[in-house]
Amino acid sequence: MKVIICGAGQVGWQIARHLAGERNDVTVVDNNPDLVRRATDALDVQGIAGFASYPDVLERAGARDADMIIAATHSDEVNMVTCQVAHSVFSVPRKIARLRAQSYQTAIYSDLYRRDHLPIDVVISPEKEVAEAALQRLSAPAAFDTETFLDGGVQLLGLTLDEDCPIVNTPLKQLTDLFSTLRSVVVGVRREGTLFAPEADDQLFAGDACYVMAHAEDVRRTMEIFGKEVRKQERVVIIGGGNVGLMVASKLEESRDRIRARIIERNRKSAERAAEALERTIVLHGDGLDQALLAEAGIDRADAVLCVTDDDKVNMLSAVRAKAAGCPMAIALINDPSLVPLMEPLGIDAYINPRSTTVSSILRHIRHGKVRAVYSIGDAEAEVIEAEVMSTSPMAGRLIREIDFPEGVLVGALRKGGKVVKPTGALRVEAGDQIVIFSLAGDVAEVERLLQVSIDFF
């Protein structure tokens, strides 16, 4: 498939890295020659320096025979115009745009904008993706990462093992014997910075960051077995009342759990806008680093603090201050991946990476056909892929233990006839089953072969 990626920033870079690694014909366009050079030097892609919305630039990028264009520059307007030019001038079949402004997103899905007027096939909203990721984190506060699959039937949990964890130094095959009715599978382990798919004889050690796929009904039990306290979230303090904080607070107000939230927002206009939009949420105007204001927000009685301002350092310092004031759980929005290693020494429990959430969202729309969802783990080190097994798949009709999976691939869950079941070696995979697979980045192409799908959706 021939793909043009407009924008060579963090999101564009990761998408290019994924697609180029799967032997697609990728061209990266950016008006910053240094970013283009970085992409062409490190990845198997072509690069064009220039404004993505200019027809002559898209012409040089090969738009006349491109299958897809992904507009992920920092400008909503450039992204929209790029899709328009790609449609009107070059008839590019598939157009994906990243748009931040809520006003644009609302208009595009209204009668004001028909496909003929603004032809964008898929709109990606980073702020919406981040807000949903924040809600996922709050739903499993002891996990550093979480995502749902199979329509909420299973949940991926990222759990770091502490010294007092009851299953430390236990081989994985013994876990199956000890907890025979537990419907959860350890699909990935990060140890000393390296992510791998564990084997049955592998042991889990203190400090390991484990990715566990658990049946929705067994999430609480899984957390307890992994030594994590399960606490009901009743009070949340949100630092940052911009679009992300406002979306999270709105969802919490709609939640059946009746979680009470308070927002601290430094910008007066943003604070006033949030106060007008929300009904039950208390909005405080001031600095999230102010100890007195944190005390007024009841940080010492809160179950979690969610720091989602537009400044990474403010988010991290606010999280540290909230923890020092007695808040047991701190989640920070971090755009700069170089700051992530500081999380553990600072005592920050979990973080949200906007780049990762946006990349995962775009990949869900790129991978098509029988692929239902894709979640990117870490720095594009692995993917969790949910797909329907086709009758032509090499997996169809075979037992899991008979399938020739690469070393970096594990089956995390399977749904048969609407029922989610734990994958075992004796379980037979049949056409029509929905399967969730963990795959290291280097093995994704083989997983697609086994699924008999590709990212070409025509």
C-alpha cells in the first residue's frame, strides 16, 4: 500500500515507523527539513520537505497513485486542506485527519459539512483519545496501563510487581495450577527495559512490569493476586480544566459510579468555561502547584489526582505535590517520552502518552477488514491486535498449541459465540472466533499473515 504521511512529528514518526516496518511504500511530508531528514535516515521511507497542503508538494510525494493520506501536522487547518486537495486534485481513496478543535469535529459530522464539501474519512481527536485513556486509568488505578478489548469483555492491565507480591519468583505455569479458574494471561513482561513475551517456565520477579489480559469479571481477582489493592474511586481531583480535563469531568458526571470530581484550572477563562459546562463538579481557579489550593480541593481525601495541563513538568510536579499531601494515586499526562523514566523515582503511579493513544487510534482505522482494534504498547515496541478469524486463516480449525506462532506472540483472549474464554493450548480456534493477540513489533507482519489480513483495506 502506498501511504503519504503529512507531519513528521511524534505521531507521524510512529505511524511511518509502523507502516514502513510492514513493507509499505511510505512517503513523509513536513515543512521542517530536519524532521524529514530524521525520518529518511532512520526509516525505510521517502521524504519531501514542503507544506503538505500544497498541490505541487503532494504531487512530488506521489499523491496521484497513493492509497491513503494521513494528515497529522500540528495545524488543524493544514490537515483539513490537505485532505481536500488530496480528494479534489488527486482522488486519494482514503483520508485520515488529526483535528484538535472541537468546533471542527462537531461541524464535520453535521449537515454543514458533507463528504463533498470536506472529504475526510476518519477524524482523530487527540484530546478525546487522551480523555478516554484517562478514564481507563481511573477505572484501574493500580495499573500503569490499561485498555479494553472484545467490547469490554477483557481488559489489558499493566501491573508492576512489588517485593511483597504473592506471586514473585513463581513460574507462570504454576500460576495456572494455583489459580485454575482465573481467566487471565500474562502476555508481556518488561524487565530491565526489555519487553518480551514470556514462556510457561519463565518466573516473575519484583520490579517486572507485566501486561496481563484478564476477563472483565476477573479483573478484581487478578489485581489482588498480583498484589494490588482494589479501591473504589469516589473522589478525584483534576488539575487542568482545558479540553481534556473538561471531557473527563463530563464523563465522570455521567458515570453511574457517582464519582465526585474537583477541577483546578489556572486560566480564568478556561475555569469559567468549565464551571458553566459542568453541573456537579466544583471548579477552582488557581495554580495546581499551590498547596493551599490543593488542600481546598481536598487532595488529602481524594482517591486519585489526574494532572492534564498542557505542560509536562507542571503535570509531574503537581502529581508529586498531590502525593506528598496524601493522595494515594497520581496520574500525569506526559508528552515528552524522555521524562517517563522520572516517573518511578518521583513516585508517579501512571502516565498517559498522547502520542501513543493517537497512534493506536490511527492504527485502528488503518488496519481494516477483520481487524477490530489495535493498541500500541510502549514506544511502538508491541501491539495488541483484536481480530476475527477468517476461514482462510492458517489458524482456523487448529488447536492453539498447533499454531506456529513466533516467539514474540501470545494469545491473550478468545471469544466464541459471544462468550469470552481463556486461551489454552487445547482450545481450538475456529473461523468466526474473535481473538486478541499480543505481538512484539517485529512479529506483527507474521500475525497479519496468520490472520489473513493486511493493512490494505481495498
